[in-house]
Amino acid sequence: MTPEFVLGCIILIIGAIAAGFPREKTYLARLIHLEIPAFGLLLIMLAYDEMLALMTFVGVTAISTFVLVRAIERKEAAR
């Protein structure tokens, strides 16, 4: 096991816990906490293949951030 893989697993687990149980219950804080496990997943993918990892990370992060920001805006507008 490479150091990238081990560090990625640790960050992924800690980030998933942080996203599941945030201190602040705001939507922006939850969005930021979702980026932590995404970075851990990037490190895990980097342990296997760099180009595949970077392309997948950029694509998934762009789409998920767009979807989450739209959901946050709708939730805030409904208040």
C-alpha cells in the first residue's frame, strides 16, 4: 500500500464523519465538509492512475458542486 492510498483512506473516513455530523448546520458548511472526503478519494485514485484520477476528480467535483449549490439555493429560497 502506497502512502497516498493510506492517507486517502484516513482523510476519506475523517471527512465522511465530518460531513455526517457537522458542528454548524448551515448548508455552506455541509458543502465545504463534502469537499474533504472528495480530496481523500482523489488521493486513493492517485494511488492507482494519475490521469484517470485527475480527470474523474475534476469532472465529479464540478458536477456535484453545481448540483449541491443549486439545492442550497432552492432550500434558502424556500425559507
